[in-house]
Amino acid sequence: MRALRVLVVDDHPLFRIGVSTLLAAEPGIEVVGEAAGGADAIASATALRPDVVVMDLHLPDLSGIQATRHIVAANPGTGVLMLTMADESESVFAAMRAGARGYLLKDAEPDEIIRAVQAVARREAIFGPDIANRVLAFFTQPPASEPVFPELTGREREVLALIAAGHSNSLIASTLCLSPKTVRNHISNVFAKLHVADRAEAIVRARDAGLGRSVTSGASPRAGDSATRTPKPKS
């Protein structure tokens, strides 16, 4: 089998040389080049077509994320292993979105770096232990629940909850520090979006969805509330 061709990218010469020396000493791995910046990494990857690029995140010109995106787009067969000090979740997921297959921190053991390069060359995804736990936690956490009546704005849901609790328009205005006209407008919008004809129907819909039960109120709906009064037919 031919040796894995690796390009090492890091702007710190001592670290870059150390990683190159480590990898070159491993049977089956050939370090074909080094780069100190993002633009240089893109040019080197285009010319050398390595199997794996070991990429730092923070580079003096283009970031490692930007360089990774360019390299993977130009040659999807090249695997990128991020080797960096940045352990923030945002950096990890940004690297994954850019096309990186692996993410290790620079304090990883030498044999861990070698195994990661070999795994990325096999098109496997690999992460350091701390990073792996963070990725797993992200994908196993329960999804955020969608709010009831997503077609309503946050303010309209507040108004609907107070209606369901039996608040009059004037009490809603006082509770939310709104003008009576604004409250009437919100209620009209709620009725239109929920396709309900009147206040009573809106209360049923809201209470069925769990709104209004935790709001305390001694008030009850008033027939005189202008936003919900049903006009009497003319004689």
C-alpha cells in the first residue's frame, strides 16, 4: 500500500515541525508539505493533493475553517483533521460544517494524533475524548419544544393566555403596559390567525393548549370588550 500523503498546516514553526517529524517517523505516512497560513494551505493542497491535511484553526490570514472549506470543495477526497487549541463548541461545529472529518486538541498524545490521521484517511470521523462527549451531548439532547400556536407572536401568545385566564381587555392592557387600542389589535390578530369567531372560542382553544391555567385572575370576560363584542343584528 502506498504511504498516506499528509500536509501539515500551523503558523507556529516549532509545533508544525514537531507534528511533521512525528508523522514522518510513522511507517506508512509521508509528510508531503507544510504551510504556515490559510492561503498557503489552499495552494499547497491544490498542488500536492494530500490524503490528509492536519489543520490549525487560527492562522494569520484565512482561518482554518475558511481554508478547510476551500480545500474540501476543490478536492472532496482530501480529509481534514483540525488540530488546535480551540475547544469551544462553536469552533467544533463550524469545522464540521466546513467539511473537517476530525477534531483534536493540541494536547493530544502523539499516538492519538497518528491514529486520527489514519482514521481521517479512511474517511472516518474522529474526535478527541472531550470533543466527542460534547458532540454526543449536542446530538442526544432533546429538541427544543415548539411553542403552542407558533403562528402567533410572543406578545400575541401573552394576550391569548390572559384572555384564557379570564382577563378583560382593560386588565390585559394594564398587565402588559399596553394601550387598549394595541390590545384590541392583538386580539383581532389572534382571532384571525387561529380562525376563531369570538372570545369564547379563543378561550377554549387556548385552554386546550394549556394556556391561561397558571395565570391568576379574579376577572372574567366582559361582554363590553370592544375587540370581542358581537354586534346585534339591526332590526
